[in-house]
Amino acid sequence: MKLRVAVGGLSHETNQYSSTSTEFDDFEIVTGRAVFERHAGRTYVGGMVAAASEAGAEVVGTLHAEALPAGTIARTAYQRLKQALLESLGAVLPVDGVLLDLHGAAAAEGVDDVEGDICRAVRDLIGPAVPLVVTHDLHGNISQAEADVVDAMFGVHHYPHDDMFERGQEAMRAVSLIARGRWRPYVHVERLPLLVPQTTTYEGIGAKAREICQRFEEQDGILDCTFMHGFPYADHAFVGAQVVTIADNSDNELARRVARDAARLIWALRDEFTVDYPNPDEALRLAEAGRQWPVVVNEVSDNPGGGAPGDGTHLLRALLAARPENAVFVGIKDPDVVRQAIEAGVGATIDIRLGGKTDTLHGAPIECRAYVKLLSDGEVVLEAPMGRGWRYPLGRSARLVIDGVDVVVISRAMQTLDRTPLLLHGIDAARCNLIALKSAHHFRSGFGEVAKAVVSTDPPGLSTMRLDTFPRSRTPRPVYPLDAHTTYGD
């Protein structure tokens, strides 16, 4: 029997400390077959589509809405998005299964658990017998309320998220196995009183935590075990890290026991999540001292992938003051400066106020003179393992030369994921001495083969690793590392 599976989604990573509200028009919305065209490549949806034939399924596009990470979703925007998703799904019923690409850290005005709210509404629409399976980002703040209404959920295991495609494949296979009566999953969310700063799984504690869950996943009866780092830039009742397990045969006791056992082992390593990165001046001195090129200096605290504005000037100001040889900064968001460069044209010299226009936290604008070297439409297709083949629009952009430093200015708040934004602007990353960029860890997927070293810096910003800088009125306390006396599993 060939299954008919509906595919859709709503994805947003909400930084509740951002002053910028996320409105309806901020979402890129596609419907029908366009869902598969827009999200082709090594994405969750790409994996779902790739596994459909093997699973004996026909995929039907519904609605997929995605916005750049930013502040809380406006109430009316969320209501419209939710209604549109439900109407799109209702139009293709009946189906044998539903797959949703959901981030896990979306929050709207009055709705902290957007994913749980959507899944409850979808369950009410499709009824109890139709399999409902979702994919999640590793930074999801997942609720048990959501887990109770879905049949299965698959979060990425890696950061950078270079396994989105594989999780999408798993989700499609799960729908098929559940629909055919071969799987009867139970999902348990074990919450830890732990706020995790952005932590790569390529090495260190992130790799250790991933390996702990992987060992438990190998147990009989366990279909999946994932350590979800959570998204610490939120302030609500279920912010924080979780271990999510899926057990077969509706074995809720097995799912709970394995999740708690894995969580205890991770909790014992909690001190290793603490990081202390240097300020920009110190980071640049460390980069220069190594003398092994190229070196990537990444600004973790103004990471657009974490809801920061992407127009912070702390690292760029230090870079211009240091005047290193053969350096590039990619990229800083400033659509006004891009328009100014376009109006002046290639070869012009212009006086600009660059960056620092969203707030005062991320630094003041840089007033300087710049040479317009290249203009671009900003259209990029990713080549890194994370998201390969996915269209990644930076908006109209300009390559400026400021005090001998190449500075790529973009119109949208986009973190630098791989080397394609440099290539688009005529820059070969392998020939650079120093590459400064805005990203916490995703860049590691795209620069791993070329960077001889990485130095991270953490000036003030909305995605800082210093989690104690954020006020918290609704986060359950005690929570580690804000409260040293926090206990778990005793």
C-alpha cells in the first residue's frame, strides 16, 4: 500500500530578549510543491522527500513558513500562520500521515509553546489514528505537552546541524512504520535544570553528551535518544536542556528510565559547558600570535542564528583598529549602507555610518570612509555539509574596503555558514590570513577544511555565552549555572 503523507512546517527560533518583534511579513511562506522546491538540499524537508520512495510514500506539500531568528512572534502573526497551516493541511485530507518541520524554540505573544500548540491543533484536525511526526532543531525548548500529542519527534544530534537531512529521513521512515503498525512509539521529555550556552558537538562536552545518548539509543526498545541543548535566550516555564527518548511498544517506563539515566550522566558533566571567551581585542591578538593562516575569529554574541541583530560593531571596530594584513569581515547587516554603495557604484569612495543601528548593546555605528569594490544580489546556495544545496539569500550586498580590510555588508541578518558568501564577493577564504564573522558554531561545517585555527570572541550581545546577563522572571529556579546549588536526580 502506498501511503499519502502531508508535509509542512513552521520554523522560528525566538530570542525573547530581542526588542524586534517578528511579524507576519517576516515569514517566507511557500505552499504545495513549492515546499519541496524551496527546502531542497540537505534540509529536514529534503530528507523527508528523499526517503519517501523507500518508505512507499507519496508526499503532498501543505504550507511551510520560516522566519529569521528574532524576537517574539506577534500575536496576530502567529494566529494567521497557524490558521493558514491548518487550512492548507485540511485541504489535502485524508492522508496516511503528517510530517512537520518545526524548530522547537518558537514563542509567540501569549503562546510560549508554539510547537506544542500547533501539534495539538493538528492532532485535533487529523484525529488520533493518523501518525504525526515532527523534526526539531537541537536548540528546541521541547515540552512534554507536545510529546504527548505526536507519535514521534526527531531532533538533530549535531551542532553544526549537518544531520538535518538524516533526521528528515528518519521522520519519514517513522511515519511509514507507524502507519503500517510496525512501530508503537512513546516519547518522553526529561528536563534538566540546566541552561546550556551554544556548544558545538564536534568536540568537548557537546561531543560527550551526544555520545552518551548514542550509547543509550543502542539499547533494545529505544528508537531514538537525543540531548536537546535547549535555547537559553528564552524566559518561560520550559526553557533549558532536555533528553528526549522514543521507546517502542508504547513502553513509557523504558523511555523515562533511559532518559533519566542519560540525563544524570550529562548532569555530572555540567561544569564543562561553562566557557569564557576573550574580548575582540584579545581574540585578534591570539589570532595574530598563531601565525597559521587562515584563522577564523567568530563573534558568538551577535549571531543572527540566535536572534541577534547581526549589525553589531564590536569585533569589526577592533579589527579595523588592529589593521591586520589580508583580513576580511563577512558580514555585517546594514541595508542602508548597501543602498548607499549601490547608488554610488563600483569604484566610488563613500562616507558611511556602518552597523550599530538596532540598539546600543551591540555597539555604536562605525563612521568611516569606504571604497566600493563589488556589488552583489546576495544570492547564495550553500555548499557545506550543513544545508548543502539550500538557497541562502543574504539580500543585496556590497564588498567594501575600509582601512585595508575587506568588509562584506549584507541586507539581511544572516550568519556566515560557509565560504560561499566570500566567493560571491570575489574572496577566496583559503588565501586570507584572518576571516572575521558572526556565528557561534555553524560556520565550523563550512570552514573546517580551510581554517587552521578558530578563536571565538564574546563581546556584549543578545547571543552571548554569559547567560547570567539576562533577567529572568519566569524561568524555573534554581537552574544551573545561574544557581550553583541546583540539584538534579538526587
